[in-house]
Amino acid sequence: MTRVGAPRGSQARRLRFCLVTSAHVCNNPRLVKEADALHGAGHDVRVVAIWADATNGMRDDALMRSRDWRLHRIRVARREWDSRFRWVAGSLTQAAARQAFDRGVRTDAIRDQAASRFVRQLTRAAAREPADVIVGHNLQALPAVVRAARRIGGDARVGFDLEDLHSGELPDEPSIEATRRLVSEVERRYLPECDFLLASADGIADEVVRQYGVRRPSVVHNVFPLSDRSVTTTEERRGGGGTVSLYWYSQVIGPRRGLEEAVTALSQLPPTVHLHLRGNRDESYAESLASLASELGVENRVHVLAPAPPDALVSLARQHDIGLALEQPTTLNRRLCVTNKFFTYLLGGIAVAATDTPGQRSMMSRVPGVGFTYPAGDANSLARGLSALVNDPAALAAAKQTAYEHAVKRFSWELEEPKLLDILTRFDAQEATRARSAS
């Protein structure tokens, strides 16, 4: 069996990498692509992640069957007997730290524990082996990677990948202002200590510079390898044969994701148009969405699909006709980001209907001819844009072909991977901030 990330040849220096996330690796395709790229270039790659539930644990196992890089998992499942104490202890410690932080205690130890329930375990696991480069992949991992780099010492470089602007993920509501302050302080404390930063979108990179005055992160888009188009799946094609399939996916089928406007728009389209949603169901939300579909008479045209591994997302997207990028401008991060689903649709060769957020508007201007944008929340505008494609098969076919051509020419992993490898393997000790060594 061909394994992902088989070394592609010799190099001047084989580096030791440690990638850290507080999520399951199956839910972090960006980290998986990074680990694959580094291992494929001949580097030693170790990933530190968590094991929080059995379902995702099995998905991790399936993913790792085709990988040769190493995965170190910290068991923190609340309902598993062998890790329940670890979960309870971490939760109680985090709650106490959060209370202290809200009362004005601003030490590193208090702030880090308040923001990251398992910061000690992540730090300890990351520092367990020597590493040349340590990279964090979400907010809870940010304090841990800087701490681990301090413990390892020497010329260990530390970096952080801003797939999202975490301080911008929270809605602008007074009730969560304290949480936003905590997240912002974590970013403000540790982003300047990183030797390099990555971002998934230009808007996020620019905002990080504006807020924290750091060097502009290098933008590496959430794109996918061309080979993902040929991954074998067991699902049948959803479009074709006189039907048109609208497609949306995410980790969770839940609220504030624009799905209500998609169902409403569906009710204004011909009965040959169906909507397919992929992800884990938020049961209470699923009931309300099903109720809306029933009220609008489209309950038989809305279909829920099971979650899929990262490798299969592009191949699965190919089975549909129009991808929905329904980002809602409810937070700063959502206004700025360009999610991986956008690029999945392009490489899958399907048309794109996107909300007119700044991040998506900018990206759509770079891929003319793939579809249309519409104001978020305006189901009628979404329906009009979809109708223009649904009722004109030639226009729909042209948009799908154009999407694929843009992906091949500008937005594939084959184009982004060399950029990422150059950033991660640029080992210049003079580049380091040395701030962590002095602290």
C-alpha cells in the first residue's frame, strides 16, 4: 500500500518537527496536510493531539493507517474510565484559573490555564522529545508550543498557524467580553514570541498585524492536492440525470451557518434541485431545520450526509453541482476568513455560491466565472443566483469547468506546499526572537 508522505529524496538537513493541536487530527485537515508535506520531504514529524471521544478516535485511527508520521495522543475523554480524572482535573483547574483571571490576576500561569484546559499536558508531550521546530495549530496549543520551545531550549524555532483569528471568532456581545479579553491576551502575549506565523487568508494576516504589530504572517491557503480528486468513495453521485445537487459541509450541522437561507432558497427552486448537508448533527438544531424544511415543503429534498475524512472531501464534492460557502458575518473572523470548503469546491470542479463577506468577496474576484456572491441572510438573492445556474445547464457546466481550472492553475496544494516547506524549514538561528530564552 502506498502511504501518504513517503520521503521524496535526500536533503541537506533532516529536521525534527512537533506539530501540536488540542483537537483530534481527523478534524484538522490543515495540520494533516502539513505533517504529510514535512514527512514527504524527509523530515521527522511527530504530532501531539488529544483523544476526546471514541468516534473521532476511530476516525483518527483510519487516517493514520495511511500515514508514517507519528501521532502522540493525550487521552482526555470525559466518559472514559482511564482519562476521566484527567478531564475533571483539567476542567476544575481551568475554572479556577478563569475566575482568577476575571478578578484581575494576569500571570502567565493563570492566563494560560484559563485559556487552555490541558496546557500542561500539551506542553509536557510537546517537550518530551527534542525538536528543531514546534508549530501550534489552534489557540489552546499556542501557550503550549511556546512553553515547550523554552523547555527544549537551544535553537528550537516555534511557530503558530492562524487558520482562524481566534480573538475574532467570538460575536460582538457584552456577555462574552471577558472571554474575548482572555483570547486577545493569549494572542498578544505569545504571537510576538513566535519565530514565524502562518495564516489561512490575507484578511486574517492583515488583521493580526493591525492588532498586534507582529511581522505579517505568511499566507498558506486551505487548498487540497490534485490527487484528492481521485480518492475512492462509496457514495453515489448526487447530481446529474436531470437533478441538480447543492452541497455544503462542515464539522457540525448547526446554527449561525446560513443553512436556513439555503433551505429557504431551495423552496424557490425547481423540485429537481436537492440540498445535501454533510457533518455531525447538532440534534436540537437539526430538528428546527427539518421543521423549516417541512413548512416550506422541501423536507424530501434536504439530505444529511455522514462526516468524511479529510482525504475524501474533494472527491465527495465532485458528486455535486454547486457548493455553498455560506459564511455569516457574525464575527470578525467569519468576515475575514476563506474556509477550506471554498477551495474544496474549486478543486472538486463545482460552481460556488458564496456570501459577500470581505474574505470571500476578495477570493471570488480572483476566480471569475466560478459562480456568484450574494448578501448574507438574503435567501431571495441566493435563490436568484442559484436559479440562473440551475436553469442554464451550459452556464452551470462552464462555471464548474472554470472552478477546476482556477484550482489547477492557482489554488492546489501542489502550489502551496513548496511555500509552506520553505517557511517551516528556513532554519536561521538569527531569525529567532530569543525572547523565550530570556524569560
